[in-house]
Amino acid sequence: MRADTTHDRGVHTAQRLYEALAAGDRDTLDALLAPDFVGHAAAGMPLNMGGTHLGPDAMRSNLWGRIGEHFRARAVPSEFQEFADGRLAVIGSYRGVARKSGSELDAAFVHVLEFDGQGRIASLHQLTDTAAWHAALEGTGPPKTIDYRVDNGLATICLNRPEQRNAIDLQMGRDTLEVARRVAADRSVRAVLICGNGPALTVGGDISYFLDGRAEQFGDLFKAMTTPFHEGFEILSRIDAPIVTAAHGAVAGGGLGYVYAADIVVAADDARFVTAFAGIGLSGDGGGTYHLPRLIGPRRAAAAYLRNTPISAAEALEWGLVNELVPAPQVRDRATAIARELASGPTVAFATMRALLRDTWRHDLPTQFAAESKGIKLTGDSRDAAGAIAAFADKQRPTFEGR
């Protein structure tokens, strides 16, 4: 009964906090916050709102005040979860619009509230989808060429220009960066699926877009396209969650970057991979000159670039460009099944594995040994490792929480 009462008081205090913030009720905020209150806002928040804010005044000025100045928005809680130590996790969304751009804000959040002996809020730790805040502030809105969604820990990035066979234009380059930022900012994401609607994953650059109103001097356009495109892939290379790509139909040009971004690639048996750059007098993008020699070997990569030699699905499997082949109608389902399997796995271990495998290319053996020792310490301290080892001893199948 006592625990329930404590929980109810915490929930009531949290609800009063959100009501006071929505109403701009300073008196209630003063009553709810402890004098030595400490706020921790997500580091990636725009307008220098992120970081640690010491005291109620700093929190009001540097976070809540700036939100009110630049957004018409409110925090809408949807779920309350109490920790054993009395802290309260509040799950919900910030909803509203940016005042200047008019773009919608819908940013998921998790707030962890800690209370003092008098029931006042002593600290608030904020986790939120910072990319959604930036998108609303900048007026970029939702991705236009990519269908992006998150469901039960699986983020799906689906290229969505089927009539153009998912050809890449400037908007898709920008959208690739946008969804990469959203994945990186969303702590609920435990695996990523990359796929494409229509007959192909992507045929690479959109030639008709290149020619629209231009006769020569494409360099500035290509630089503008590849800058966000490459930044998106760089972000995806550093996220914690493993990535699975479903490759079908033509996979060409810079669009091969969506294959290189993946840890595991499932390909349709009719997939065909081609760099295509030599055919239009270009040198290449999408990270191919880095990834392809490492995946299939320097001689094969040279032929793929210099002679524009296509790589069949069977060759891609034999040479290590993809992990497995399936009949074309099954490729999306098979890739999704693998991605969902990974989404239920040990996320901390996966993140450390990704970092170790990525960094091995620039480490000598002693440096890699040291990195592995650091990684095994980190993962050994995780809740998932403790639970899995106990389950193994009990001859039970472990359940991973991603922590």
C-alpha cells in the first residue's frame, strides 16, 4: 500500500509539472521543483537547449523558456513507470508546431524524474528525438522520398520513389540525412531495415533530375547532393543498432551506399549491382571506393569501377557483398525477419561489436586487443549480459531488454 501511495504521489507531481508547463504557471513550478533542482536536457537539442541546467531558474530560462519562445508545443505524457529506487520514468511526446517555420513537432521523449524527501522534483533527465526538433525548427518536415517508421524497436527506412525506381535526387540525399538523424536520436531503435518500394532498391542518381534545366557544369549540384547523402551514411555507421538491407532489382551508383551501410544484406536472386559511374563520366560516391575493395577485393572493385562490370546476385554472394540470396518475392520478408530478430537481441553488445568491427581497419593487433578488453568490460556490466548468463546456467532462453 505504501509503495502504491508513493507511486501515485510521483505520478500526481509529474502530471502537475506538465500542466504547469503548458499553462506557463511559474508559481506551481516553483512549488514543484526543489531549490537545488538539476535538469539534464538531451545533448542534441537545438538552440543550445541541451546539457545540464543547475537550478529552477536555469531550467526555465535555458530549456522551457526557449521552447516557449520558438515553439507552440506541450509535453504530453502517456505512460508512467516507477523504478525500484523511487525514480519515475515518464514516456510521451512533445507535440505542437515551430513558430517560425510552422512545421509540426512530434518528438518522442522519456523523462526520468527524481524526488527529494519532501516529494519535490530534485532532477529531470530528458531523452528525446532531437532530430524531430531540428526538423520542425528548420521547416524540413517529414521525409518526402523515404517512408520512415519505427515499430517495436525496428526502424524501417524504405526508399519511396517507385515510379523512378528510387532514383536519387537532392531531396533523397537530404531525406537520407534526416532519417539517419532520427534513428540516431531515438533510443527505442534496436535494429534498422533498409528497403525500397517498387521494382528496384535504387538505380542510383536520377539522370532526368540532373538534366532538368542544366546543360553542363554538374559539379556544384553533385556536391550539394552528396554532402547530406554522405553525412547520413556516416551517422548510420556510428549508431548502436545493427542494419539489414533488402536488395532487389537494380542496385546502382551511389545507391550502393544503402548496401554498404548494412551489417547484413539479403539480396533477391535477380538483383544486379553496378557502380555505373564510368558510363556517365563520374568518379563515384556513396562510399563505394572505401567499402567495395574491402568487401570484394581491390581487383574486382577496380573492374567494377573502371570497366563498369556488373556484379550478379550469385557473384555478390560468392564475393561477400551480400549475406544470402532468396527468391525475389521473399526478399523483403526475409530481411524484415532478420531485422526483427536483431531488434530483440543484446543492443549494447551489438553496438560494441559494430564499433569493434568498424575500427579494426585502422587498428593494429595490440590496439584491437585493448579495444576488445574495454568492450567486454562494458558489455559485461550490462543488464542483458547478467540476465543471459543466468538464463544459460538455468538452461533457459535469454530475453534481452537492450540495456
